[in-house]
Amino acid sequence: LAPWIPVVGLEIHAQISSKSKLFSGSQVQFAAPPNSLVSFFDASLPGTLPVLNRRCVEAAVMTGLALNCSINKKSLFDRKHYFYADLPAGYQITQQRVPIAVNGSLSYSLCIDNKMSQMVTKTVRIKQIQLEQDSGKSLHDDTRSQTLVDLNRAGVGLMEVVMEPDMCCGEEAAAAVRELQLILQTLGSSQAVMAEGQLRVDANVSVHHPGEPYGVRTEVKNINSLRFLAKAIDYEIQRQIEELENGGTILNETRAFDSKLGCTVPMRDKEGKQDYRFMPEPNLPPLILYDAKSLPANMNHQQVINIDWIHERLPDLPSVKREKLVEQYGILPEHSFTLLNEDGLAEFFESVVKQTQMKPKKVIGWILNDLLSYLKEHSLTVKESPVSSFLLADLLNLLEKKEISSTAAKQVLAKLWKGEGKTPLEIVKEQKLELLQDQEELEQICQAVIDGQENE
């Protein structure tokens, strides 16, 4: 039999970093008391109207530019109708016809056979980026057989990034989402913390034989972990292959990933396609953006959004940061990936390098092998490290001056982890004192043994 070809496309919802919601002045805050951040508009009271949040538009433009998209100078808002308890209006305001950004691309790197030294760069096409509202949250209480609704999240601004089906496995999808996550965090357009629901992924998966049309796809909804994303996609690929080889058929359905069982489970079928009854949003005019050429001379700059102005202020993206780390410090490319993948680790490394006489190539070993291993072992972030960049640099200076050995340096580092507030030099002096005391005790024991033998 001809081999099966898996096809994976992603739809990613990123919560925009903004103090207020997309169309209302309600505050955005994670884990606030239920229903404490709900405006009249969020609750869909009659007569309330949407007011577009400028910050959310700028974040979407910034993200589109970073992902090599074309920014539409005129985009439109639409109503997407569906009826859930956590969507009070009965519709979501989104951009179905003309989104804010289209036709982009995202390059990401992938390890071959899990070897960091063997990496390949791949590219996934970005179909579009659209602005839309988030829904509220339904909390199911099984013991009381009731569902509680929290509308704090209702109306929070989202960017939906739609990726073309250019990937073929869970590892590729996880690598692409991780790169997107780093880009969003670098831009500041989204904090993209998956554990807090700020980055949620829907994966569309299908399989087919070479030369045949794409197979029937299933959608795995609301995955909030990179590890679970890779597992869910790989499981779904294997499930579909086994189903087809056993003479079965694949249903066009929505599935969820059960992390405890490690498998996908059916949620609802899509055979009878839901009619969302899309219509133009009557309460919002077209969103008009400008660039340097189209900006009218008499226009108030504070009342418009200039695409070129945003483009000029884009920070260095992760790919550029990696190149600079390799070029400036002479470290291996794979080490630059590790430094950027851990939040704050690249800054920690550069801080140590500035404060020590040790070469960066040797510093990176201590950072990745000792510091990072300890942090992961104790589930700590770089910011929570009991060993500051100053203390580590101080220790490496002692080692570089050959005042202590590498073995002794590791012993000192082990004591620094305890966070007793002592400097490496103070610990070294204590260790030498301890060593001297141990030596005196050993000499006393030896002398006692000699004296005993002479008495016999």
C-alpha cells in the first residue's frame, strides 16, 4: 500500500495584551472574581454600542507585519451567530469577509531525530489574521448538575491566526506554535501564556494517499499546551490511518484531547454544517488604516493608525536575536534556540557574560548544564533563580582566575542554590576552613592510632 500523507493546519487564538476589552472599557484581568469585569455592552444590554479599542488594532497590525502579512487598509467587521450561554448577544463580532491581515508566512526550526545539533528550517503560510471577541466561560458543576457562567472573558480582544495546512506531524505544529508564541511575546502584542488560556490552538488533521485529494478532516479543539498539541495531532493521525486501513470512514467532526488518556474523543459532528448567518456588523464602520503615502496632510495623527510608523518600531524578532547571539558570542546555533526558548534566559546569559572574564563559550555550558538543569528540576523560572547573574559571574571569575577548581566551583554553586545570602568567595573561605578542620581531625586520629600501636 502507498504510504499515508498526514496534513495539519492550525487556527490559533491569541489574547491581545490590552488593559481593556476589544469593544468596551471593561478591564482585562486573569482570575478576577467571577462576573466582576462585565460592562453593559459585554452583558449585551439593549442600546449598548461597541467602541473599537485602538490598542487591539495596533497589536494586530504589529503581529501581521512580523508574520510578513499584507495589511488591509480597509477591513470589515461581521456578526457570526451562534447560541451559547457564555455569549450573551447570541453572536460574535469577528472579521469573516475582509480581515485585517492576509497572506503571510512563519519560519520555524525543527530538530531532526531530537538532536539539537541537526536542525532544519521550515515555513508555514499564514492565510489571515482577524480581530474578534472572546466568549465568556462556562463552568460545569457535575456534583450539582448545573453550569455556571463567568462573563469576565466575554469581549476580550483576540487575534485569530489561521495557518494553511502545510504541516505533517505534531512536532512540526508544536515548533511553529512555539515560534509564534515567542514572536507575540517579543512584540508585546500578546503574553501568550497557554496555561492561562491566552494562546489556544485548534488543529485540523486529515490523511490521504499520494496523488489523491485531501481526506476528510477532523478538528481537535482548544489545546492549551505545546506538549499536548504534539500528542493530540500524532494520536489523531494514527487513529485516522488505522480507521481507514480497517475499512472505516473518517467523520467530519470536532474532537477534544483527553490529556489523562492521551487520546482524542468526539465532541460533536460537523456533517450538518452550522449556519452562522454571517452578516455585516451594523454598529461598526469599516476599519481604515493608513501608510505614509496615503495619510492625508491635515489628518490628526492621534486619530489614525499608520502602518509604516508601526513597522519602523518593530523590535528584533527571535530569529534575528538568535543570529546576533551566535555572531556576537560565538555560541552554537542550537544554544541560541535554548536561550530564547526559556523566558529570561538570554538576558541572564548576557548579564553573566558582561560581568565575568570567562569566555562566552564556557559560560554557556554553566548556564545550560548547571543553571537550567537546576531550574527545571525544581520547576523554577529564570526570574525565580536563587542564584543571580551577579553571583554566577562572581563564581566563574574565581574559576577563571584558577583560585578554585571546576569541582570546587560546582560545590560552591550547590551551596549558592540554598540562597543563604553568602558570596562565592565567602563560601570558598568556609570550605577551606572546613577542609583545614577536617585535616586536623584526621591528623589527631592518625596520631592516636600510632600512639595506641606504640603502647601495645
